[in-house]
Amino acid sequence: MSLLEILLLSGPFLWFMFNTALIRGWLEMDLFKAEPVPPPLRISVIIPVRNEESNILNLLRDLEQQTFPAQQFEVIVANDNSTDSTASLVHAFSQQCRYSLKLIHVSDEPHTSPKKRAISQALATSSFEWIVTTDGDCHVGPHWLQTIANYQQQTRARLISGPVTFHDEETFSSRMQIVEFASLIGSAAVAMFWRKPNMCNGANLSYARATFWEVDGFSGNETLASGDDEFLMHKVAARFPGEVHFLKSPKALVSTEAHYTFRSFYQQRRRWASKWKHYKDWKVSALAVFVFMANFSCILGIALYAAGLISGPVVLSIFALKFPAEFVFLAFVLRFLRQKKSIFFIPLVQLLYPFYVCFFGLAAQGKGYEWKGRKLQ
């Protein structure tokens, strides 16, 4: 075996070891079982929205069905200059819902990160000690808030990341996105279990109000449109090691909309990928580079084989090292996310994923993207 072939196989081999470790970490994480009695924690739910007229009432109705006592939580919808009927729908719903629902209008001054601005302004008006954030296009189960509250009271965590998946529309596109997203959720969960948090998702994130102010909120990354979730998590983890947790419970699951067009999918993934180069923790940046290189080795292997520079068995070895452990890990995570039907789509996602990772890894090096009708940096 040539030195080139040995170097080429090293990436998939490390990827196999990495996914084997992820499997072990996932299985070592206990499922959290909430106590039936709600704890005394009080919660402010913050929902930043822009043009969510087709979704926001579904979420507000979900919150009406919470088993958590209505007098122990409030909901703040931060309307970020919507041009549709989002605000009027929220206002009308607030007149008859059983919990405290406040609608605030986010100030329209220039801001690089509208979502951070919306969350900060909503948080400043909040009344309770625990903040829970989600998005206007999400669905939550009836035990969502109670499970978060019970977990926080049991662990005393300062920041809790919850599971997120896409609505299963039973389409090819949604199933593919569900599998791809499960890899992010699962690996982020294990990283938190290892006390090395790297990723989270603002659609299901909660933290102590006091902790937000203790780490100066979004200060230090206001110039970045994305990262209202991950950069805050990194600051909390650095200031309070071991106090960032993942809530492994199906009752805490939040589902959000998959993308129906390639354009919207592209803009979101480019927005996510744009954060990689701004991470201050070198370990998080190194992980992003490792993921890129491990997937790039698959593409490179195919190209070198086509050029006659490596043998067929080496190419087969690359895929034999990369796929099996990855498949098992994704299958475990999808079962937890109640997306068992999507397990059958894992092999196809695995074939496409190297191209996806490399494409967005390179696309993120450019500047600017469009989100919610705005062009952001």
C-alpha cells in the first residue's frame, strides 16, 4: 500500500473511531424521566418571529396544551417587523388564551443580527427566572415545559439544549433533511455529555436569565447574523464548565419545518456554516475541519481512483470505514427523535453527505446570505 493510500484511509479510519465513540456516548446517556409534579421554576418563553402568519397560531395553541401550570409561565412573541398578519394574529390570540401572552414589537434600528436583537429586547421585558427560546414555525408537545423545568431543577444546569427534528411530511425531501439534521443533534448531544459542547439549536434552548446577563448576553458577536444559540452556549460553557446539558427526553422534543425549496435550504445551511470560522474555541473549529476533511476524503478517493492513482479495494475500504458506524449512530438518534421511517434513507444521505459538507464548507467562506427577506452578513 502506497503512502498516498495510507494517508487517504486515515481520514475514514478516524471517522469510524469518532462515530464509534459517539455511539458509546449516546448509549451512556440516560433518558430523562420527568417527575409528575411540576417544580416551582417560573419560565419566560421567548419566540422571535418575522412573517410567520401560517405557523405562529399552531405554536401558541401547543403552549395552551402544556401540563406546566399556566400561572408559572409567560410567552413573549417578539415581532421583528413582520410584513404579514403575524402581529394581528398574536394580538387576537392573546385576548382569549389561558396563559400570559405578550406581543412586543422589535425596534427597527439597523442591526447585523435581527434575531439576537429580538431575543435581547424580549428578554429585557421578561418577568421570570428561566428563559426558553423557540421559533415561530415550531411544534411542541404538551410536556415540553414541564420536562425542561424538572430537568433544570434536578441538574441545576445553567443552559439546556433540547432535541429538535423536522416535521415528517412523508416526502423524500423532508426525510433526507431529517436524517441530515439528526447527525447534528446527536453529535451535539454527545459533546455536551462529554462536557465539550460545540453545537445547539435555538429552536429548543433554555437558560437562566441571570446567566445570560452574567456572560453579557450576545456581546462580542453582535456583528454576526447567526449564532444566537451556539455563541451564547460557548460563553456559558467557558464561564461555567459542566453546566451546559443536553435534555435527552422525547417529551422535550421540538419539531420545525423542513425546507420546501433548494433556495431556502441553501440559505439556511450557508447561514449555519458561516459560524464555523468565528468560533473562539480551537477545539470546536478543529472539529469542523475534521468533519470537512473526513468527508472530503471520500470525494478525493473517487477522483483518484478515476485517475488510476489508487486501487479499487482502497476506495471500497474508504466507504467501509466511513459508513457502518455512522449508520448505527444515526439509526439510534432517529429512533429517539421518533423518526424511525427515516432510517431507510440513511444510506442515500451517506452517499450525498460528503458532497453536501464540502459544498457548504466552501460556500460559507463567502460573505452574505438571505434570510427572512433580508440580506445579512
